[in-house]
Amino acid sequence: MKYLVLIYGNPMSRGIWERLTEEQRAAGLQAYTELTESLAASGELIVTEALADPSAGKRVTVQDGKAMTTDGPFAEVKEHLAGFYLVDCDSVERAVEVASRVPEAEFGMVEVRPVLSLSDLGSL
Amino acid sequence: MTTAEIEGLLRDLAPQVLGTLVRRHGGFDTCEDAVQEALLAAAVQWPRDGVPANPRGWLVTVASRRLIELFRSEAARRRREETVAVQEPPDPDPAPAVDDTLTLLMLCCHPSLTQVSQVALTLRAVGGLTTAEIARALLVPEATVAQRISRAKQRIKADGAEFRLPPDAERAERVAAVLRVLYLIFNEGYTASSGAALQRVELSTEAIRLARQLHERLPDDGEVTGLLALMLLTDARRPARTRPDGGLVPLAEQDRGLWDTAAIAEGIALVTGALASTAIGPYQLQAAIAAVHDEATRAGDTDWQQILTLYDLLAGIAPGPMITLNRVVAYAMVHGPRAGLDRLAEAEDDPALAGHYRLAAVRAHLLDLAGDRAAARQQYALAARRTLSLPERRYLESRA
């Protein structure tokens, strides 16, 4: 089963990150490196990316077949997606274990979502 | 021979060649790499130059040469100055094979491996698929599959798992693990609606091929026979199971004229034989249930009483939440939808079922049958939100 581990950020988590000492930040980044390496080694990692700050984002609207963009950040959005891991593992328990190793999990900013399968068996 | 025939031949030979190499030289992990390379070489050369007179011998020779190169470079890496006695090139025309497919299957489904690794390793070492083909079939990147296979091989090496059949005391458990992996591969299969599907190995077909090989080695194992029958009887409905747009067609609405009658006949013969002559087991019972469905030329002719009896037996020997639910459906078909809904309310006490999409889907179906369309739609919508399968979600949404 594939699961998407979503890592969110908000002004609070950003503030915490900015107040960390150099060593603490290094330790946080090290935790990510270790998690990524261990998931690659176990053959569970499909892809992981960290996203640029929401201020670099653009919102796209198509009107009359024409695409228009609005530049971020978007004030009404309290939380933003900061990065993700797409993993393929044996169980949701295992996916939760993966998510619990993301440093942001300490602040409750990590979510596990199952990916819909294309299998049409085991149904009906 | 056509390219497709050559591919089929190569994949049938793959486990035999691998078995020969491992017995001669030891080192499952390196042998597996060598065989994979020999298969790739054959896939290029044979369509161009013709199939050699002794295809199996050709593969063994090429794989052995490659293996020696691998041993050499490994040894060279380890200690360049040391003179290494390299093994002699093997006899190019090997003695008739001891059959290694069973041993290989059990090694690939070794209990120390994760399930995703068991699947990948089985498809490659026994199925003879390339890493790229496995990746396409499982819809994951090639690097992910390569890593799974290499990790699994390291694990087998570290565990000291040997290339021989497990002792009799462990045999049943190890066969059960193989059956689980084959069933998992079968269920990974799906009917893709896009043209890209032509490039994919169909995992359901591959699982049937592997189950057939296992059945040839263990013809008296009723559960092996049962699983093969279950796969054939389920796969027989594939042409009727999806609409051209990829939408699901439920069993009751399928055009039964599209069903594969040869597969049904084979499945029925297999399960009938197993039930009559071997100890009864869950795969045989599920196959028997599939057979009862397949025997009905019209949905209305389905012998639901017999299906209910089979579910009662199944619930007795292998109880589980999905068995409970399916039994409720059979109960409703015999005793009426309202009686089924009462049973469903009882089933909901099982914590594994409370909140499960299948419970909502069954409730929706029974409410529909009972004529309560409004409540049914609500339950279909609930089930659609909770399912983890995309085709199923589309189907459930269409009913809501």
C-alpha cells in the first residue's frame, strides 16, 4: 500500500525553527537525512521532496480558457504543505511509524494519507 | 519463435537456471544477478540470432560465465594481491534439472522478508521479470524495486537461509507464506483502462502462472489447488468486470457471456478434485464459492443457499471480518434484505468492521434491495468516501 506522509508548516513551527540553535537545526536536518536514507535502503521510498516557502507559490485560475496566476503567500491559509514522503509499505502501522520519525511530528504537523489503489479485485 | 514466445520461454527457464547455478556455486544473491544478466542477453540475442538448440544450457553457460566474472571482481575488490582460485567454467550442457522452483519460491517468501520484498523477489527470481517490468506492474519507480530486491537478497544472505527445502515441520507454514504472496500478487492486478496497459505485465496472469507452477510441484496440496482454482475462477470474469471506460461492473450485472468458460471449467475441476480428496481449507472454500457464482448462467440462478453453507464452513475454519460481511450478503440473498440488515447490525460489533467502507457498501446494497433508496444512497456515499480503491470509489459514487 502506498501512503503519502504530509509535513505541514505554520507560523508557529517556522518561529520554533528560527529560534533553534545551529546544532539543533543540524540535528533536525540529520533526522531527515537518516529517515530518507533508511526508507531508500528498505525499498519503501518512492519519492520525497521539500517544498519552497509558500511565498514562492502561485495560485492558478483558468477563466475563459486563459490561465491567470496570483502570487503567494495566501493570507487565509493557516498551514502550508512544507514537504512530503511518498512511501510504499506493508501496513498503515508501518506508515505511521515512518511519519513519527519526521521531526515535525512533535508538533502534530504530520499526516498519513493512504493513496487510492487501482486494484479492482477484492471488491464486489 | 515470436518475441512473445521467447519471453515466455525465458521466464519459464529463469527459476530452473537460477536453481542450477545456486546448487553448483552457492550464493543466491550473486547467482540471481548473473541469471538476470543472462536473461537480458538472451532477450536481445535470441530474437535476432534465433533460439539456441539447448536454450537452458545456453542460459546456464552465459549466467555461469557472468557469475565467475562477478566472483572475480568481488575477490579482486577484496584483496587485489591475492591469487584467487576461480571455479572452472561449468559443463555447458547441464544434467537434467532437479526441480528448484519450489525451493526458490520458499526462499523468496522467506519469513524474514517484508511482504513488499517477498513480492518483488518472487516476481524476479521465480517469475523471471526484469526490475523495470516489476516496477511498471507495481506502479513504483525502478530504483525502489531494485532496492527491495537487493535488500531482500542481503537479508537472505545475512540470515544464512539455505537453498534447500525447509524441514517437514516448517513446510506447511512456508507453503502458506508462498500462497499469501501469490494471492497478494494476484490482487495487485487491475484492469487498466489506458493504452499504457499494453506495456504492463498483467500481475493476475503472472500470479496464475506461478500458482500453476507451484501446483505442478505440489499436486496433492489442497490449498495450493484451491488458490489456483480461486484465481482462475475470479480471473475468468475479468472481461466482464470493467466497462470500456474502466468503470466496475458488479457481479450481478456482468455480461456472463463474456466470462472465460475454459478457465471456469478448469477452476471447477480443480476445486472439485481438491475438496473430494484433501483436507479442507480456506482457499478451497473461497474457490468453491467462486465456482457457485460462475456456474450460474444468469445472476438470478445463483445458488445462494449453497454459498451461504460454504460461508458458514469458512467462518468456522478461518473467521475474519470480510468473511463475516460476505456471509451477511449470502444470508440476505437467502432470507431477504431486511434479515440481512439485522445480521449486519450484529456484525458491526466487530471493531475491525465498525467504520469499514465494506460495511457501508454492503448496507447500501441491502438497503437498495429492500427498496430504501434514500438510505442506500447515503450509505453508498459513505462507502465511497472510505474506500481505498479508485475504481471502487467511482463505482460507489455512481450508485450514490
